[in-house]
Amino acid sequence: MWILAFDSSTAGGSVALLEGPRVVATRQLSADRRTAQTLAPAIAELLAAQGLNARQLGLVATAVGPGSFTGLRIAVTLAKTLAYATGADLVGVSTLEALAHSLPDQLDLAEGTAVEAILFAQRRELFVGAFEVVARSQTSGEQGLTLPKLRRCAEDRLLPIAAWRAAVRPHSVVIGPQATQYAQAEGEGLPAVRPVVADVRAEVVGQLAWRAHQAGRRDDPIALVPVYLRPSYAEEKRSGGN
């Protein structure tokens, strides 16, 4: 089954094409251009390079957030449109879950290790996903991409940076594009915390969606919505005005 996966939760983003769990090709989106200008052309190029058209897709997967309001809105809308138009199945994946599963292959983590996926949310706040290693990395597909088996410990949250720093478990692995920066914020590093600088990868979104799909999950193209975790500035302003 052909799987198209993409992510535009953060600056830039990426697109991946998989055949089952096997990663066939990937494209990185430019961080210097708007997602609306880059996502659809990257998908078209990726499919054309493999001699495929969208109607051959069996599954469309996208990161649904939290993250950039605009990037998420574009990605989720495009995923729903593709699934509806082609008849492909649809699975949305938490951005923070995909980020947590993007740990480097060579990082050998013991069972029980806490993994905190973090993204900067503006206003001195972080989007936080809390997970725990339940098994060592497992190989998926012929290309040797490995994903750890993680257990979710809490729902994705929006936290002030100071509150997150006060609550993070000792000996945690903290992963995100700015993991080192926030593990050492305000001139004081978090003791015994291991930062890993990484971003969300579309191929990981695709493999997590494949796992979920194999377990029987299908998302409704009409009902799927981005996960923002807070209202937009415009919504807050309207609410305040009322």
C-alpha cells in the first residue's frame, strides 16, 4: 500500500512516500517559503518521481499538531481533501508523538526512560508531549529506519517554560528543534536531562500512521481537525472584546 505522509507543524516541513512501512522517498520543504507555496508542489513532485498518481494512494497521513496555526491548517485541509477525492484512508498523527519517535537510531535507551517532546509555542510557553520507552528501538522496513516503542504518559499540553522545567523528570531525554536551548534556559541547565536536537520527520509520521492503520484506525476526512491546544490570537482578541 502506498502511503503519502507530510508535516508542516514547524518552520519548513517535509513530505514522505512509503510503501507499507518502507520509506521510498522524502522531500524537505523550504523554511524560507510559505507552506501554501511548497507543500502541494512537493507532493506532486514526489509522486511524479515514482510514476504514481494520487489515486494510487491507500493512506494519507499528516501531523495534526500542535504547532504552527497556518502550517497545520494547510496540511490538515490538504490531507482531508486528498483522502476524500481519492478514496484513500486518512490517519492524523500527533506532532509531538512523531517528534518523540524521531530519536536517533544510535540512541540506545533503556526501558522506562522518560522522553519529553517539546516545541516552542511563543509567549514563553512550550507544547509538551510526555512519553516513556517500553521497548528498545524496532526496525521498520527495508531501509532500516527504526522507531522506539513509546507509551504516552499524558495528553499533549501547553505549559509555561518555567512550569515545564520545574516538572520535567530527572534523567529524561528531551527532544525538539530547540531542546538544548530550553533545557538550559535562564542560565541554569536541568540536571541529568539529555537534550536531543531534532525536528519532526514526515517519514516518521507515515510509519506511525501505518502502525495505527494496521491496528484498524481510520480517521473521518470530514471530522479531522488540527490540534492547536489554544485559541489563535484573533480568537483570543474576539473573545476579549466580548
